[in-house]
Amino acid sequence: MHTVDTIMTNLATFRVHIAPLGFEIDRITIPLKQTKADKLWLLAHDNRSSDLSGPYLEKIKKECKKLGVEVKVAYSNRLNLFQTIKSIKDVINQEKNNYIYVNVASGSKIQAIACMMACMVLKECKNLQPFYAEPEKYAAFEGKQQSFGIKDTIPLPTYEIQIPKPKLLQALKIVQQAKNQKITKKEMAELAEKQEIITVNSEEKNHSQARFASLDKNIIQPLVDEWNFVEIEKIGRNRWIKITQEGKNAAEFLI
């Protein structure tokens, strides 16, 4: 049997599970028992009035009470990949001193992808293990619990997703929070220096020119050419730094 403990042999005393809330009970609760979990974070849809998984939340809570497992709920739009990634990342960061198991089997496909991407983004977290809970059998009819029992729990490998350096994310945040999500190059240069995103070493008379050069080389060029997170737009005599759709998506879960 490929249990999660096969990979995470040096276990801490406090163990946390993260699992999307869907129409599953066994695929969430049985792995809790197998790993002697202490806490469960459920990822629930933020629009509870349109979500049909409410009864499953209550059943899971009852099972967790029997197991002595604390239950917490994090809310995000289950149809929004980037919001879901951010929600999972926030939980992982909150629990980073514990061993964390991420269950990719209990929710929707979008939530499963989000779980794996969050683990990849946070690859430096060594006490993080995504896994897939394979059921013994599936339900015959829609609208019922989706599966029953657990045949196997299979650890999943994670591959690191490269993310921008902190100063590039700090610069992206400036653009994201600007009016209409764009800012003049002059304003950006001033804010970047003030927030120490760039360093300018020059005499006072060349300061402005040196500041633009540093901004171009260290911030704008990588954000444009390497990441496609911003674009430059010329309007009149001004050059504007404008966030792209890829930049908006990245900002949702990286900032």
C-alpha cells in the first residue's frame, strides 16, 4: 500500500491535512485516520448559497469529532484557479511549521490543479506532501457521495515552479494597486527607489537618469521580457507601465 507515510517518514508531532470540500467523505476522513492527523483545513466555495456540498461539510465535521481532529474552513471561489491557489498557499504558510498533507482527490478538477500548483510554488517547504486518495468504489448515481472507502493513498511528486524574485513581485504590486492598474514610468521610478526596490548610486545631477536606468534594467525588463507581467504603453510624452492579463493572474496568488 502506497501510504503518504511512506514518503514522510520523519513525521512531526502535529499533522495537518488540506482538502477541497466536494461530495466526498471517505477520501477525506480515512487519510486523516491513516496519518493520525491533528487538524483538517477544508477548502469551501465562498458562495455558500449556491454550493451543494453543505451536508458533506457537516458529515465530515462529525467524523472529525470522533477522530479528535480539529476542523477549519477556508473560503474561495472554487471556479477561480488563482484564487484557489492563493487560499491554499495562505493555509500552507499559516501551517508551515507542521507537516502538511494536501489531498488532491476530494474536490473539483480546478481545485486539484490548484492544490498541485500551490505545492509546486512552495516547493521549498520540505514538510509538504500532496497525495491522491484512490477509492475502493464509486457511486452509481450522480448527486450522491461520489465514492466509498479508500483502496490506496498515493504520494505525488512535486516539481518546482519558478516564481519572480521578491523585488519583482513588490514592483508588480505597485502596478497592480495603481489607478486603472497602470502607472507612469516616472512615478514608478520614484516609488521603486523609495521602497528600496532599486538602488541608485550617482551624483545628484545624474540621479534621475540613473534611477530610470536602474528601473529599466532590474525591474521593467525582466517583468516585460521574462515574465510578461507588464507592458509599456506610450501616451503623449509619458511612458506608462501597464499590467498584463498574465500579470493580473500571477498577482492573484503570488502577492
